[in-house]
Amino acid sequence: MKTKIFILLAFFHLTIFAQESKMSNAEIENFKKDIIADSKKIQTLTADFTQYKVMSFLDKPIVSKGKLYLQNPKAMRWNYTQPIDYNVIFNNGKIYINDEGKKSSVDLQGNKKFEKLNQLIVGSVSGNLFDTNDFIITFAKTDKSRIAKFQPKIKDV
């Protein structure tokens, strides 16, 4: 069975078309072990993304697109290509931002929100998100997939 992790955060949108059923406790433990074992094999990861940001005062969500690059375990680049060119690089405890040519940097230790975001992304690849109390985690399966859904307990996440 192919293993998939879907992280449901405010900025990710996911629709699942297959019929889901709840995993048993034994299936959940096996799933977690498989994720952790598979994640140790990941050295780099590249993914296209579409981000939907829903705001109460707008009729439609703001849609952004781009590419995510991860070099396990500490370096990540979030490259937005639409609607604007915007890059965020997490590397060695710092964040480097390039907003259409305007460059800046932030120390992760001085910015708890960015530090948490980095932990979420790296944790989702490493399998360490299962050990956090920041989410309500539900587990489901379909005929072809195993799914972990993360619902943040904190509104800001």
C-alpha cells in the first residue's frame, strides 16, 4: 500500500475523492513506523504547490503557486511564482526573503511563527509531527492510500 501524508493547514487545500474509513490502532502504529522509516531515506524533495488563502472579507480565496525544495534536514526553499515572485529560504536557523528583489533576513530564534512554520514543514517530512500536541490528528485509509489529517489547535497556525 502506498503511503501518503496530507497536511491540512490553513494554507493547504485538499479534496479527497475516494471513500475513507478509519484506521485501527494497530494500523495507525504501523503507518507511523512506515512514515518514519521512509522519511529517513529522503535526502531532497521537490514539489509543486498551490496555496489557497481564505480571508473572511474576500469572496474568493487568494491563489498562489510555486515550488518547494527541501534538503533534509535543515534547508528549505519556498519559491512562489504566481501571482508574484517571492522566495523564502530556511537555512541554518535563518530565513532569507526575496520579495520581488527586496531582500531581507530573519533569525528563526527571534520569530516564533517562522520557527514554527519551519518545524511543521521539516516535521512533516521527518515524521516527527506525530509527536506534537499542536494538532488534532485523525487517521484514515482508502483502497490505495493511508492518510493523516492534521488540524491545528492554534488558530494562528
